[in-house]
Amino acid sequence: MTDSLRIPVGPGALHVARFGFGDRAVVFVHGFGTSSFVWRAVAPALPLGQVTAYAVDLFGHGESDRAAEADYGITAQAAYLDQALTVLRVSSADVVALDVGCAVALALAARRPARVRSLVLINPVNPAAPRADDLALLQRLAARHLFDASRGQMGARLLLAPLLEKGVANAAQMPEALVLRYLAPFVGRDGTRQLLAIARAVNDRALTGVEWERVSAPTLVIRGERDPWVPEAVSAQLAARLPEGTLRRISRASRLVPEDAPEELAALLVEWVTQRQEDAV
């Protein structure tokens, strides 16, 4: 059973999908161009009698609000997430994040260490340069197709579909119906503008001043080995630089590991959360 919640934060409200009613909180944070929907096959696979899983739509994404005055940058998203967890009465959580969402999770862990019990970073971007090659491709596509993208109801498809299709190792994992589901929040001309606003908010200065290297929470870095957007060395270097970092690899997955290998990912998460519970006893 899934509960759909709307949580007030500074400029509006975040949409959160809640699974289970266990004592331990696990928070899922999506990446660029996706939403809480990306966790649909992973979050329910956790031991929901023991944990409560919260899959968050970052502000401006999915079913969360979007506002003209909102800041969609990484540290702002971390602050909104922190506010939402306060409203949910989640004092401490295992935070699971994907691509750009990993930078949000690191910012939260650095600035609110008591909030983050542990981290799982899946295909993380480089914290020193979070604007990876997928956003560079989006920028090139926008320059080429901006006129068409700004006119039609499905204009954002020209910009986002190539990233989604390249984000899986096997094209069969991203059929047209699934592409359209991910595109749903960006339908119409306002949606195209929203997608571009989110992309512009991710820049290589995003974590300047955030002491992410000092994050002390136990951290599992998971690398989908076919990720075309971020070099393999980024995951290894991040795991090595964090005080309690561990690296695991999933060989048959690209950027969107929850689409390519949901069962293998869920098994790693169950193992990780179970181990953290045992360590706390």
C-alpha cells in the first residue's frame, strides 16, 4: 500500500510517496529528468514491516509544486528536503539517491549530519563538478530544437527522451510508454521551460562551500558500469574520499539502475539497511 503525501516547504509543497510503516526511515531521492516514479519497483521491495520508505519528488519535479521564485539548485533542494523530513517527523534516515540527487543527499548530510544515518549514492555525479555530460547533451538538444520544443504539447520529448533512452543499458528497458510516463510532468510549453530551468539550476559551483568530504555517515556508492554520462573513476574516488565509503558495481546497468536492475539494487539496499540495523544494536 502506498500513501501519497503533500508536505509544505518554503515555496510550495513536495509530493512524497510513502511505503510501509516500520520504525526505520529510508528516503529515496531521484535524479535529473525523473521523479519518485523511478523507485516504484525498488522501494516496495524493502522489508516494509521494519522500515518506512519515502520516495520524494524534488521541488519542481514530478507532482511537487513549481514556483517562479523557487530555487531549484542542489543546496536549495537539500534544504527543502530537510524541511519536509521535519514535517514528516523523520529525525534520521538512510538516504538513497540517484545521479544529481546524490549531490542533494551529500549537501543534506554535510549540513544536517544528524538527519542522515547512512547514504547510498547510485551513479553519483562528481561533487566538484555536478553538471555531467547528460546536461551538456540537453543543452545541445535545446539549442538545436528549442523552437519546436517550445511550441508543442510534447516539446520536452525532444530534449528529455534521448537522455532517458541512453540512461538504460538495454533499449527494451525504456519503451515509448515509459518515456511518456517520465515526460508527464513536463507536458506543454510550461513543462519545457520548467525542464530547462531545472537544468540551468545544476551548475559546477553547486557544492561550493559544502564540506561533503567530511560526511561521516556510512556510505555505499553503487556504480552502474554502463553509465555513459559520468566517468567510472568518479564513483571510486568518491567512495575512497569519504571516511566510511564502500563501492559496489552492477555490471549490466546504465545510469538508471532502478530501471535496468531493480531486483539487484533492491537486494543491495536490503543488505545495507539490515547491516545498519544490526550495527545499531
